[in-house]
Amino acid sequence: MTNIPETGRTPRVQIRLVVIQILVLSLLGTLGGRLWYLQIREGEEYAKEASGNHVQQVVEPAVRGSILDARGVPLADNETRLVVSASRTDLLKMPDDGKAVLAKLAGVLGMKPADVMQKVRLCDAKTPQPCWNGSPYQPIPITDEATARQALQIRERAEDFPGITAEPEAVRRYAGPGEANTAQVLGYLSPVTDEEITKAQDTDSPYLRSDQVGRSGLERQYDKELRGKAGVTRYEVDNLGRVIGEAAADEAQSGSSLVTSIDARVQRVAEYELNDAMVKARKEFDRNTQENYKADSGAVVVMENKTGRIVSMASNPSYDPNAWVGGISAKDYAKLTGKDSNYPLLNRAIQGQSAPGSTFKVISTAAAVEAGYPFDGNYECSSAYNVGGQVFKNFESQSYGSINLGRALEVSCDTVFYRLAHSEWKRDGGINPKKGQPKDYFFKAAHQFGLGKETGIDLPNEVTGRIPDRQWKQQYYEANKDAWCKTGKKDGSYVEKIAYENCLEGNKMRAGDEINYSIGQGDTQVTPIQMATIYAAIANGGTLYDPTVGKAIVSADGKTVQEIKPKSHGKLPISGETLGEMNEALAGVAARGTAAWRFAQTGWPQDKIPMHAKTGTAEVYGKQTTSWFTTYTKDYTVVMTISQGGTGSGASGPAVRNIYDALYGVSDDGTINPKNALLPTPEKSLPKIRTDGSITAPKVAKDPAKDQRASQEGAAEPDEQQQAATVSTPTTGNRDTRRRPRRRPSRRMLT
């Protein structure tokens, strides 16, 4: 009889149970190991993938805030356009990298296939514009001028255009033809780059891949305020990509609007008058070069004296900032950056540097008084001044005998300032001064007037200009000594002789250096905004204000208004008595001096609106003379300069006079008509902001015939002046809110 265990299991059954137990333990061990691998070792990586698979983001770009003039008229806003975009990610998945699709798209849009291809290529050091400098994962706009029919074709034939979208989007809009251009002041936008996204990710204003950012001008300076915050909606999706719920949503916050101190009417007048002055200058004959003046560039600034606010700032040559909207073409980019176009992207009001000529004499006058020379002293104004055999001539070799400093400013006598500068040079120890001996009053005064450094204007990339003092000369000598010594010749050409002299003593302050410097010649370099700041300070009693374009930042809902207050960066180094004498002398320039033929002799109402002026004609080696005209009234300072344009009062004078006529409503016979005045006093208040955040702006007639008639009469009809249009803040509406005429302005503009 077989023995059966108490458990009732036979040996065979027990063996089977053991095998099963081993198998179960093995499976559990394998499963545990796999779970450890997935959750511990590779857990973080798979968690990221799982999150990416199950949460998708949809970005709603924020509407960018508008840039408005002082009355609320839009200088830059938004409009809805049909934008056709391409997904580079989708295109690269195709066998031919999407070339066939892009070629087909070009046919629908009426574009050249090559132009479309260029739009989607990525920018790098070897790839010229046009190209895409934004994120490669962001839809790339091909055009923002698609018609409804073209968009419909693309959307209805989606299978023929994979990776291509046609959607209505809010795009930037700048002033059109005939309106206040203001291009260099406004700047332009372009897509954010991956590098910028990385740098800003830990800041309080991070970028999204869909963002457009300011690249110059106000668009760059106030980019953070204008940009707003994009909305992000996060959707939960299953592994097939189907939406199963909404995880979270952050609503888009529209950008704030920037109210500027620019007056669009005055801006349009200034732009027209600057361009007209340059055109007329090119018709004038230059006796020195025996050819017509080139008048290749210029700038004009209109500034409020008591605040430093910019009413108008124009630079020529200019450009249409709308060229950047939706991506710039190769042809337009070449125009904007090529030498033949003379670099219109430059804002010559803050980036154009040149010798100031006789407009600098107010600084030399202040320096002379500080050095101990009485303002009412007697100074010889001869036709020439001889120093060591070198003759320094008065302009057109005129002689006025013995005169005081005030009269020297009126008639712009060079030889008076030659003598003062030479006298100071000798008092400072001449070419080999002892340590601590030079007082350098003339150079010290220039720095105290704010030259040689930025004015602090709220625009990017302002240049400093140059004051050729002893420190600068030493630095310049060290940088150029080797080249001078290599090319200089004692008996060579003029340039070779200069190089030879500089090789020997280029780091020393020679008599001729200080003499030329005293009348704004030589190596002195200033910008129009610097000279406007100085003359505005003379006008307001001596306060140097930081020039400002921004006046207030208004939130999209209108509930928050952050006013940008005027700021001062110093005082002129002049006593009240000297300032008064200088004011009187500059009024004399307009009444009986070098600018009289542009003001007193042509009907300017000097008794009602006292005009002060200083003319300047700066000589530049190898070029024609630079025209400078600096002026001010009790309210405004107007400074104009034209490179290779001729004399100050000759080239720039008429244009500056016309700007003042428009500001104050002065007729050709000298009478003042308040109805014709664009801005007889500075605008102190902000535009009216409504409870819904919209801003009211004056309406301008749309009828060209009515516009023409009103312009000839000098003003808009009274009922037009009282009407107002509402501009959303920011606006994405139609252009009806911007009813400015599209014709070139006459001397007096619509109010």
C-alpha cells in the first residue's frame, strides 16, 4: 500500500507546485524590474513624454498696444489681415522638404517660388535677408496681404497645402503715404529669437515663440509695456490626440498704449519741410566744389523748452516701416541697408554726428565769460587772424571792428573767438603745459553743456558725439600713431602732411586745434538732439532736460495711466546775467544778424513772438558744408541740419521759418491767425480716456478736395475741429479711425 503524505499531495503534484511557484516568482521579479526601470531609472524622461502626450498648449497672441500722438491720433496700431503661414516642422517631414507645396502656394498667392522659399529659410551668419530669424517651431508668415479668395482656396484645398494655414490675425500698421511717417522714432518689429526666449525665461516678462518684439525706436524702448501677455490654453488629450478636457487657461492681456508728445500735424510739416529744403539745396550751386550741393541727409527736432518733450523728430532719408510687417522682402531690405540709399534706418536726430559750426559759439561765449572775459568787453573782429604764419579767416572775410560778445554772436564773427581761444591756449601753457596748469575753460564748458555724452532721450542707440579735449587727443593718438607715422610725409600731399604732423605731436593740443574748436570746427562732433537740448535750456533759464518722446503709458482697459514726467540732468554753467545777455544777443541774430533775412526782414512778428536764432555753416574735409540752424521762442526750440546742404540760414532757414509759421499761425505778411495755428502753446493734457479704455482722437477730413481747400486756407473748417473719433486702445479696427489726409502737406496743415 502506497504511503500518501498528510497533505494528500503526491510527489508529482508537489513538483508541479514548486515549478509553478518558481514561474510566478520569476514573472513577479521581471515585472518588478521593469517597473523599477520605467519609474526610477527612466521615470523622469517618461514623465516628460507622458505630459507632452497628454497636455497640449494653444497660444493666443496678445494684441500689441498702440503708439499715439499727443492728441490720441494713432502713429502705430493694429489691423486685421489674412495671414498665410507655413509650418517649417510639417514641411521638413515631406520628401522634398515641402518645396512642391511652397511652389504651389506661390502660384496661388501670385508670388515667385524663390521669394516664398526665402521666407521660410532660417537666418544665420551666412544667410542674408530675407530669412526667418524667429523660432523654427513657430508658423512662419509668408504674406499678410492675402485676399479672401486666396485664403479660401488654401483652406478648401487643405490636402494640397499641408502645413499651410490662412487665418485672420492682428498685424502692426504704421502711418501710410501722406501721413506723419515718424519711421525712425517708431521703429519696427520682428519675430523673437530662441536666444531671446532663453534669456528672458526667468524674468518678469518672458517671451513666447509667437511674440513679435521691437527692434528699434519706441517699439524697442517700450516693448515690455506694448507687448502685453499672450494667452495660453492647455488642453488634455488622449494618446490619439483627441481633446478630453481643458486643463487650464490664461487669458491674453492686451498691451498698454503709449501716448507720445509727438504732434502728428507738426510731424508731418517737419518731415515735408526737411525734405523740401534738401530738394531745393540740391538745386543750388556750390562755388567751392563747382557742383550742386548734394544735401544727402538731414534731421529736424522740435522740442518743448520747459519740459524737454519732443513735438516732432524727422530724419531724412526715411523709409516706410510697413515694409517690415509680415516679413521684409529682399528688395526692401537691400534698400534699407544699402549704401546707395544712404542708410535710412539711421535716426540722424540722435545718431547723426557732425561739426556744429557757429551754433557752437554759445558754448564758447559761456566759456570765455567763465574764464574772465567780460561779455560787454571790446574784441577785435578783423577779417582774418594770423597764428604762426597760418591764416584763419572770418567767414567771407568780413570785418566789423571792435565789438562785444553779444554782437559777435549776432554777426557770427569767427576772429573774435579765434583770439579768445588762442589767448586761453597760451594761458594754459601752450603746446607743452605744465602739470595742472591747463584750465581748459572752452573744453570744460562743452562737457558742462552736456556734449560728449548721451542726452538720455527715451530712444535706443543714441550716440554721444565728441569733444576733442586733451584726454580724447591722447586716446586718439595712441590708436592711430602707427598709421600716421607710416603714411605721413613732411613734403607730401595735404593729407600726408597732416599725418606727418600727427605722428610727431598728435597727442598735443596745438594752437590751431583750440582755435578751430572755438567755432565748432575741427574734430568736434554733436548731434541735433544735443543742440536742441542746449538751446532749449538757454530758452528756459538754464535747465537741461532729458529729451522724452513718451508721455504716458495707458493700460488696455484705461484704468491705469502712468505719466512719464520730465526729468532734468543738470544746469547750464551760466549766471543769470550772462544768460540774459546771451538771450538778447540771440534775439539780435533773428532781428538784425545772420538770420534776419529769414525772420525780421520777412515779416516775422518779433514784437509778439520773440525769435532767437543762431546760424552755422560747418566745414568738413572732403565734403561740402553742413547747414545748421538753431532757433527758439518762449515755447519751442527748433533745430535743423542738412549734411552737404550749404549755409545754415540759406539751406535750413526757410524750412525752420515755415515750421514756426505752422506752429503759431503766422501768415506771409506777419499777421497771426490763431485759427491757422497748429500748436501755439505746448499740449499739457493727455487725450481723453474713456471708461472702456478707448481714447478719443481728432477726426480729419477724408474728402481730398476738402482737405486740399482747408490746407490752402490754413486750417480745417470749424466743425471738423470740434469732431472727434474714437480710437480703441489698442485698436484692431479699420483705418476710418485714422482720417488723416494722404496728400503732401503745404506749409500750413490741417488742425
